[in-house]
Amino acid sequence: MTYYIILAILILGQIALTPVFITIQRPGRCFKSLCIKILCSSMFLLAGIVSAAHTGEITEYKKYMLCGLALGFLGDILLHVKSNIFNGLGFLSFLSGHVFYILAFNRVREQGRKFLTGGEIAAVCAIMAAFVLVGIIFKIDLKIAVIPCLIYGAVITVMTVKCFVFGCNLFAAGGIQEKVYSAMLICGSTLFILSDASIAPLIFDDKFKHNYPLKKFNLWTYYMGQLLIALSLNISSV
């Protein structure tokens, strides 16, 4: 019962703090908005730790996933500091977090299976092509950040595809618990890639920098995505 009470507090805290942070950070980054962001991001990290610990065994898969959540938390802080050096470290933190998610999904793949199958490669290429097409249609100008954004986009796309394959296999082969948590994982990963797809124009393209609806979309999809990924760690079979 204690577990469910703590989890309910963290979920409600995430839902309550997200709009508060969105509102406070709207005029610009400041110490107050940083403090609220730390609180907001700590909700999904704590939810992941509590969920993983509740199963009784923190497996290698869950250790990798928790590293991904922790690096996301660190990236949130670094990206909010007004410093190019800290922002660069924040970018690397998020990139590393996605790599840890990929490693987690890679650990539970079938023995002898390739890191990426032909179908997975095709899916990654199709999603990347869709992102590029959207960028062309909306005339998003990433300036000198084109190459880093493409690298980052490729990594998170691989993460999403690996997550989707793992989640679908778990959903098909598992019981009720596996179906619920695999659905959470897939939804969380999908929200995450939608959030990351919207961050590049907000940062680099002057046309979108002050687009408040896009900013709200970016933050809501990010926090709900991370929260669902964190909650999925309550699964006991992996």
C-alpha cells in the first residue's frame, strides 16, 4: 500500500508541477524556474527508482533504464543554465541517456539476434526521412546545428524503434502485467521522440523560439513520456 501511495504522490506531483514550470519559465530561464524544473524532473526519476525497487530485484535491464532516467534528469538541469558549456553538456547527457535506453533494450533481445534487423533499419530510415521532410515543409532552419541534430535524431529514433519492438514482443508473449507495462513503455517512448522532434526548432529557428503552444507541447510530451517510461519499470519479468 505504501508503494502505491508514494507512486500516486509522484504522479500527481509530476502532473501538477509541469504546468507550473511551463508558466514560470515562459519569460525566460531564471533561478526560480531552475528550482521548479529540478522538482519537476525529480518526479519521474523518483518514480523510476521506486518502481524498479518495488519488484524486489533491480535487473541489468532496469539498471540501464535508471541510468537513462538519471541522465535525463541531469540534462534537464544543465540545459536550463544560461551557459553554452552547460548546454553542451546537457545535450551530451540526453544523448547518453538515449544510449542507455538502447543498451537496456539490447540486453533483453533474443540470443544471437543482430543489434538492428533489416526491418528495424528500414523503420529508422523511414522515421528520419519523415523528420527531414517535415523540416523542409516547415522551412526549419537549424543553422550550424544540422549535423548534431541529425546525430541526436538518429540515436533517439533507434531508441524508439528498439523500444517498440521490445514492447510489442513483451505485449504479445506476456500476461496482463506485461501488456500494461509494455504499453506504458511504448507510449512513453513515442511521447519522448515527439518531444525531441519539437525541441530543435524551438532552440535553433528564430521563427519558433517564442512559439508558446509548441513549447507547451514539447514539455508536456517530455515529462509524460519520461514518467511512463519510469512507471514501466514496475514490471517483474525483465
